[in-house]
Amino acid sequence: MLSRPTSPIKGRDRTLQRRSGQGVSCEFIRILSPVEQRGVEGKSLLLAVETRFRLSEAEIQGSWSHAGRPSGTRTVLVTFTKAATIVNMMYHNHVVFTQPDISLGIQRLTRQDEGDYHLDLNIKFLNRTGPVIKVEKTVSVTVDVPVSTPVIKKSPSHTVVEDKGNVTFRCSVERGTRVGFQWLRNDTLLGSSDRHWLSQDNSTLVISPVRKEDIGQYRCVASNPVSQNHSSTSALNVYYGPYNLEVNSGQGLRTGAVFTINPGELVFFDCQADSNPPNTYVWISMSRNASQVITEGPRLEVLSYRLAQPEDYLCRAFNNVTQKQDEAQFTLLVARTGPGKNIQDSNPVSPLAAITVCSLFIIGCMLLVFLRRTCHPKRVIMSIYNRPLAEQKRPHRSGHEDATEDFGIYEFVSIPGKMESTQASCRSLARLATVQDHPMTIYDVIRHVPETPTQSLLK
């Protein structure tokens, strides 16, 4: 099916008119198709023409011809008048001529249909005097083949080493005319740079040398004026690093390259660096002006109670493929910074509980000693006699109101033959010595002597 372009563009033309011996330029016909018309292989194309005069007022005679490329040989496709049309038998099923607008249609375009299409038209107006008017129009037709899905080939196919390897991408299509190529990395358009080289038609991309930032998914876009197609992605992997080496810890306090941890705290340090493939890690102790490898792997465990003074450590990351390495050094300082995880926390007996028990035991012992010394019987009696006189005034068992009335010199007299009373008195004194913590006066001591009848020895 033939379709008429909606936006008319004026074609190259040459219009001649002679009237009354003078040449006057005027546009009698107009080509509605673009001067350079593009068609798609296998589809139809219409070369539309519009007349600017009434066909009923003139006689016309004309032809459409085709000059192929690159030979330029011209072939007449159709000749016509108002009354008749003659189509070249070689193109009977390929071209369509329509009147009254004298447009030419081409069906099922092929690459051979490319070239210049030339319209020659002679016009003679009725009821007018003057020569025949000759009009010529030319339209260039290009036939494009839609591009097929492009394919990428990468060389080398294996992973390359940063700053040492080069990579070449080639993009190709099986079908397509006047194909242009573009390259995308992670859907971002790539252009030429100091490390990216493109061929003249952009079908080849060379990266030399490769870097870490070249890692990504590459695609090729193939296009021409009538179509566009994308290739599948091709991954580029690069061995690189190590980069951005850091030592971190979730414990303690960090100030620059100094880590401060609590005494007795168990601390872990992690060493990380950006690298492909992953790095190997070595931890080195830098204390006492000597270096010593203490462990391997990305993590270091340190028991702070073993540190008598600040220690310097170094983490070394090494990439076995790129043969590159990086180092990070830091200092570990033991000081009280706040709550921390102590290795003694795993002991079922808390240090605070042990201190509390010991304190209670000591206090108990001190109390026993104090009570023993304070409540001794002899010390009680001595304290009684050593009291001030004012403190000794108190009621007693004699019934006397004032103990001072009983104050005086008392004499114990023993009668011969009366040993029993003497023995009784001694036993009473012995019982008196065993009395503890009982306030006594001298009168109380006398009361404990048995009342035995005595005889005066005075004559």
C-alpha cells in the first residue's frame, strides 16, 4: 500500500516558461516527497507530486525515469499523457503510476531501486498562445536494509590484569546498510579517550590499558536511518588492587591511627581492602624495634591484659595476581575508656562478690575480738572499782538509802576451832570471784560472808 507524505518538501526542479517572447519563472508542479527520500527494503515508497494548474485547461506529456547507482544508466519507467499511460514492461509489477497528480509509486523496494528518479513534464495550456512549458523534477531515493541483532566478540576472553592487559571489543551485524555503531558501559555512552580507541565506523573498541573503572557490562548499539538494535551484554572483569586498605574495630576508642581499649578487654581488629581477587592478609607486631608475624587472615584478636605498654601493629594486604600490596599501621593503647568486654566476665565468681565476702568476714572477726575484750569478768570488776565516786551511788540490796553510810573499816575475825565458818567464807569469796558482769559494792561482798556466831577475844 502506498502512502503519501504529510510534510511536503520542495524538490530540485527547473521550470521554464516562455510567454510573449519573455521568460517567466513559475512553479507549476510540486514534489511532496523529500528531496532525499529513504525507503526500507521490502516496503513500498510513493513519490508524490502535486500539480498547480487545472489539467482541464492544458495538455501534458511526461515521463518518469530511473538512473541507478553507481552506473548512472537511465531507464524510462513510464510515459504518460492525459489520455494514456505506458509502463515499461520490465517494471510492470514494480511501479504504479497514478493520475491526475502524476505521482509514482514503487512496490517492494530492493537495493537496485536506489538512485535518482527524474520527472520530465511538458505543459501546453489551451486557449493560450506561447511555447510548450518544460518542467523537470528529481528525487534521490535510498533503500536501507534494517540492521539485525549485533554480536560482540571480546578478545581476550579471560580476565585481564589492571595496567598490564588490553581488551578489544568488536561489534558486527549480519544484515544492514549504512550501519553506525555505539558502545555502552552499564548503559552509559562511551566515547574516545586516552585509553579508549574507536575504529572509523565505531565497530571496534579498544581499551589499553585496562583499569578497575573499566569493569562492567558492555553493549553495542547498531543503527541506520530506518532501524536500531542492541546486542546482548558482554562482561569485562579486571584483576586489580589492593585499594583503600583500612583497619577497623567495633570496640574501644579510635583517634586517628590510635586505638584505646579498656584493661582486660578482648578486642578484635578487621583489615579490609578493595581487591580482585580477594587479598591475603598478614598481621605484624612492630614492638621493641622488631617486626614479627603474629597471625594471618583478615581478623586479629588481642588480649589487652597481656600488653604492658602501647603496641604498634601493621596489617599487610597482598594480591597474588596483580602482585601488589598495601599496608596500614596503628597503635594499640590500654587505658580506661568506659564499659568494655573483659575476659574475666566469663568467671562465675564476680570480683565484686569476692571482695564483699572478704570484707564481711574481716568485720565479723573484728566484732568478736572487740566483744571478747569488752566483756572479760576481771575487766568488769576493775572497771567497777575504777569508776568515779559519783557513778557508784546507786540503790543496793542492803536497803540503805545511801551507800556512804556503810563506808568504813571492816575486819574479818576467825575463831579457833571454827574452821567451818572460815571455809564457808572462802567458798563464798570464791563464788564471788566467778560472778561476771554484776555491779557490786564492798557491802555486797561482806553480805556474802555467812552469819556465824563469834565471840569477842577482848578481855
